[in-house]
Amino acid sequence: MLVTREADYAVTCVLEVARYKHISAAEIARRHDISSSFVANIVHSLAKAGIAVTTRGAGGGVSLARPPDSLTLLEVIEAVQGRLTVNSCVAHPRQCDRTEGCSAYAVFRDVQNQLRLGLDVTFAELLEASDESETHVADLYAATARPGPDGSSNTTTRTDARPGGEGCA
């Protein structure tokens, strides 16, 4: 399972729109050095998923269709790249004839559940965290992390999403 570049940029777009309430796709592209056409495609996907609303013409741009406290990181990622899964047997257990009796299936299923729980963070929480500090984002993620089988947390902080290591948004 890999979060695609498109999904990473979609998160960036939603954060920008949540932060500024209304912003043009061109401005998002300029601020984050992303191709304008790529941002336009992402915004189209977000609008199709009911996450964003677009308006054309003078004063046009992108707004959120719902408040930031009702939009999650998981929802935005899945809007542009489809359902996140760690293994196809978890996504479609009935299509795998080895699911029953497979020792790895339970682990994959648990990891899948933890992944979904970990990404169930609202954009309001992300904005609040970015206002306070980058450390708070790690704390927010750690608060949603579940202990691994040995009782330890498998929490990692992503800081290498862009050249220079400034993170994803």
C-alpha cells in the first residue's frame, strides 16, 4: 500500500482550501509548485467525490463542500486513489480461497483496520495541529496508533514527502 503522489497533493489541496476557505486551483499549484493541470484533475476528483465545490469565472475557485471537521484524511486519499488496502485478501476476502486458515490474513486485516483508524483524522484537526506545531501532528497520529502484537507502538512520522524533507503539506 502506497499513498500516491496524486493523493498526497489532494491532501495538500484540501488543506489549502480548508485554510483559506476559497482559493483558485492555479494559486494552489503556484504555492506548492505542482502542475496546474494536475491540480485541476485532483480538484475535479475531489468535486466528483463531494469533497470540494468549484466555481468558474472571475472570483471562481475551490471551496469545501463540507466543513473541515467532517472531512478526514482517509476520505480524501480514497477519493483520488481508491480504497487503501494492505492486501487484496483484505479488500475482497470472498475472492481468496485461502483466507480461512491463513495465519497472515488476521495480521493483514488488523493492519488494515489500524491504517484506517490512523487516517481517520479530520482536516480541522490537521489545521489545528499545523497552527500549533509540527510536533503536535506526530502527537495526534500517536494518539490514534494502536499497540502492535508485542505491545509496542509502530508509530512513524513522515518527513520526507518532498525534496528538503518539509513533509506533505
